[in-house]
Amino acid sequence: MNDKGLATASDDVASLDKSSGNENMPKSGAEWVELFVTEMTTATSIDDARLRAMRVLESLEKSISERAAGEAAENLQKENIAFKEQIEVLLRENAILKRAVAIQHERQKEYDERTIEVQQLKQMLSQYQEQLRTLEVNNYALTIHLRQAQESSSIPGRFHPDIF
């Protein structure tokens, strides 16, 4: 009976292994329980039950591994897509920041040029103010000399015709 029971169990396990690549593999936990119970109830001996249990559990492990690998690959693909989108966003933001830095650089250059121009204008203003003071002093001195010349003139109240 052991030889016959092992042969039957081996045939069933072989059919389970063959079906593992097909759509016949259980998809839910309830289906796996049903398969396990079916295998156990059709076992002809303890050794046959052990062998059947081992094969069902190996198939379950293989199914879980394949499913996990598929989900991991799918998650990795989704992460790659998300990563590429993040890179694109970062590249756009980088371009915007580069433009902003270029604009700020131009503004800083204009500010520096205007600052230099303001300093030059301030310097020119102080020079003109000094010239104005000198001219005012000279004008005052000339006014004094003119008065003195008029007072010392031989004809009071009359001005020299060449002056006026």
C-alpha cells in the first residue's frame, strides 16, 4: 500500500506542480485551504499526507514568492515613474532658479552701476558747489571793488560808459 499510495501522491503532486504555472493555481486563502483539505482527504497514508502537504506548501511558497516578486517589480516600476517625475519637476525648478539668479545678477549689476553713477554725481555736485562758492566770493569782491571805484570816481552818480 505504501508504494501504491506514494505513486498516487506523486502523480497528484506532479499534476499540482504542472498546474502551478497555469491559472488553476488557487488565488485566495480559501482556495488554498480547500486544496490542502482535498489533498489531505485523498491521502492514503501518513507518508502520503506528509508528501502531499509538503508539495502543497511548496506550491504555496512558490506562488507567494512569484506574487511578491511581481508586486515588487510593479512597485519598483511605479517608484521609477514617480522618481522620473520628481526629476522632471526638479529640472524645471532648477531652470526657474537659474533664470531668477540671472535676473538678480543683472539687477545687481544695474544697482552697482547706478551706485557708481550716484557717487560720481555727488562728487560733481560738491565740485560745483565749491565753484559756486568761489564765484560768489569773486562776485562779492567785484561788487566791493565796483563800489569803491564808484565812490572814488570824479563824477558822482555817473558811471563810466565802458562799464555800463
